[in-house]
Amino acid sequence: MNSAQADAYLRRIGAPHPAWPTSGVLRELQLRHLETVPFENLSIHLGEEIVLEEKRLLDKVVGARRGGFCYELNGAFGALLGALGFDVTLLAARVYGEEGRLGIPYDHLALRVRTVDGGDWLADVGFGAHSHYPLAFGERSEQADPGGTFRVLEAGPDAAGVRGVGGRREAEDLDVIRNGGPLYRLEVRPRVLGDFVAGAWWNSTSPVSHFVRSLVCSRVTEGGGRITLSGRSLTVTTADGVKEVSDLTTDEEVLVTYRERFGIELDRVPEVRKN
């Protein structure tokens, strides 16, 4: 990413160009990203190709002012952070599902970010409901965040209170926990963006993938709340957890909501395909 592209990205999220890649700057960039770039899977239901290449990600997130899911959002955000001088490592994770079972390899992409003031952080703008600020990578006690109470623990059969597939794990795997429940199991081995192509393909094509079976568009709101459009159901959640749900009845209402609440311009309403 060149300097002009980085500046355009910063304008996209409403952030000034930082003087130094510090922990404080990383916190601000993550929050601004969560507030302005939606977590969404609309491409899957609009027949748009998902390509894990830096230029294509920037064209979508910055040029087209769209969002995406983890591979796209954290892939693009990681490229921005690298261009701003942060030390960024792409990490693979497997997401916990029903009955505490782990998903496929490369199920999720997260970021390990080191800053010039000695910080070592888990940054994630592509998981949906997650921490609003980066989590201290080496901290094993509870970490309070507007998005919940988090822990980053060494993975083990009892570390998250759940079981993995076959009970196997790597010695340095980490479990990321939110409000006492496991989110994903993180590998610490460095990866590159191309490693995630198979995971992105599976999540965008498999009939058992929840991304294929449902529509979602969600972002953090100013003040720490969240707004989510799931199909035609709009949920606005305040910072203290109070929810207001409304159903959108017309295509025009849906398109206006995408435009005014998420900054996404569409010429047709995405619909989940019937299998």
C-alpha cells in the first residue's frame, strides 16, 4: 500500500495520519474502523467475487466504501497498519460453534500487532461482535472492553470449558474468550493472505456456512452500541444492552437503511438463495 492509498483509507475511517505507530493510535484506528466499515456478507448474496488480494480489498473497502467479512476486513486493515509502520502478523483461527466444536482451518483471520511503545496486541475488526479495542496479546487475566469482558488464554482441553476437534491443539494455541464463552482458537504461526483463500471459499460457498445461510450487515455505533441489519430485521443496541428491533417491509426501506445507516449504496436488495 502506497502513501496515497493509506491516506485514502484513513479518510475512509475518519482518522488523521498518525505521527507514530503507538498503542494509542492502534486503539483509535480499530475503533474508528469498527464504527465506519461494516461487517457484512452481502457479496455472497449479490453474486460478487471475493478476491483476497490487497488491491481488490482496497478497491472494495476504500474505493467502493463497502465492508466485508474477516478475511477482507482484517486483510485490508492489516495492510493499512503495515503501511503506517506497525509490525503486523496475520494469524489463522478456528471459530467455536455449536457444542464447543471448532470450525474448519483458516476459519478466521486476525492480526497480531506490535507497536513502537512496546505493545503486543490482538487486533480484530472482522469478527462482528468483538472487542472495540485491541486486546493485550500476552495478558492472561480479564480485559474489560466496551464490547464485553475478554480473556486470551493458552488453549487446552479445559481452558475454554469446551472441547476441540479430536482434542488436539498446538502447544502455543490461544483461546479468545468473551463474557466467559469461547470465540475462536488462535494459532500463533505467521500466515500470509493467500493462506486464507480456501477458508474464504468454503465460508462463501458451503451450504452449511452461516454466511451462505444468512444475511448480515453490522457496525459499532458512536457511544459503544451496535446496529445490525439481518435480512430485513434491523436491530439497534445501546451501549448498555437495550435492543430495539424493527422489520423493514419494502425493498426501498432496506436500500435506504443500507445507504443511511451503513454507507452502502446498492441497486438491488440482496437475498439469501434458497437451496
